[in-house]
Amino acid sequence: MNVTFFKRTSTLLTLGMVVIGSTLPARAENKNSTVDNASYVTNLTANQSKKVGEAPDTALTSASSLTTESTQLPTISTPSNIQSQKVAQTFEPGRATRSGSSYIGVGGNIGLSGDTRVGEGSFAVISKIGLTQNLSARPAALVGDNTVFLIPLTVDFPTENLEVTQLNVAPYVGGGIAVSTGRDSTVGALISGGVDVPLSPQITATGGVNVSFIDETDVGILLGVGYNF
């Protein structure tokens, strides 16, 4: 009976050891898996925190790059600049040109060759009427028998200083028509060129050469002084 009890006890102990041995690895694996899960959660939290911390730097970098790009944008003409350019080229009769003010005055014509008033000595009424910044009309009348009207359109050049005379002069050159009145009224082409000499804010002296082609080539030198307006 004791032998039987001993055998049964040995068998139970053996089975208990087997059961205990089989459960220990499972628990160890569970503990390891628990540790791994905890490490994963910790690493994930740290990475998220790092990304959140980097967000302001990224935003600042983006803002700085936008600021740099904005400073490199090309200059765009504002409406005021465009308007100023348009005003400079506006057609406005009587305006000042780059050579000076418009004026009206009197003078004399010295004839050099020809049969009309352009080629003969005569009293003259002169004028300059600015049209744009660069262009002006310079109508004149050579008064006398068979009065001649000169109507040139000229290009005005900026004022330049002559070192020899210490005077400012503004050249002009252009062309138009010459109208001879009288019994045989005729119209011919006209070439005109000369200089304006500003003497004061109110007075401008002028001198030029006129070449007309009415019946034949007529040449005259026109000198005068005008009152600015």
C-alpha cells in the first residue's frame, strides 16, 4: 500500500513539474511582449513630440522663404507712374515743351534769295505753340506785299549750355507749309530750323532759317523775341 501511494505521489509531482515548466516560458514571453509594447508606445510618443516641436521651425522657415521671395519680386509700375508718363506725352496746345515755354512775339525776316516774302526783308509776327513734350507748332507771318504765312511743325530738343556764350540754347528742326497770299496765292513746302534762347522766365529770343518751295527756292533768316505764356 505504501508502495502504491509512493508511486501515485511521484506521478503527481512529475505532472506538476511538467505543468509548471510549460507555463513559465509563456509568462516570460508575455512579460517580454509587455515590455516591447511599452517601449513602442514610449518611442511613438517621443517621435510625435519631436514632430510637434519641429512644426514652429518649419513654419518660420516657410515664412522666411516667403519674405525672401517677396523681396525679389520685380518692380511693378504703379498707376501714378503710368499716369505721369501719359501726362508727359499729352496733346495740350500751349504747353511748355522740353525746349522751354510757348511764346508769341515779333521780329524781322532777312531775305537771302527768292521772290516771295521769305526771300525778302519784312516785318514778322512769330510764335511757338507747344503740343506735346517733344513737338510744337511755330506759325509765323511775314507781313508786306503778298504776305507769307509759315506753318511748320518742329521737333524740340532739350536746352543745352554754350560754353562760348554762356547761354542756354534749345535747337529745333521741322517742316510744314508756306502760304503766299496775293493775286497769285500759292502753297509750297517749308523746311525750318533754328534755336530758342531763354533770356528770362518771361522772355525768349529766337533765330532760325526758313527754306520755302513756292515758285522757286526762297531762303530767309528769321530773328525775333517772344513773350512766354
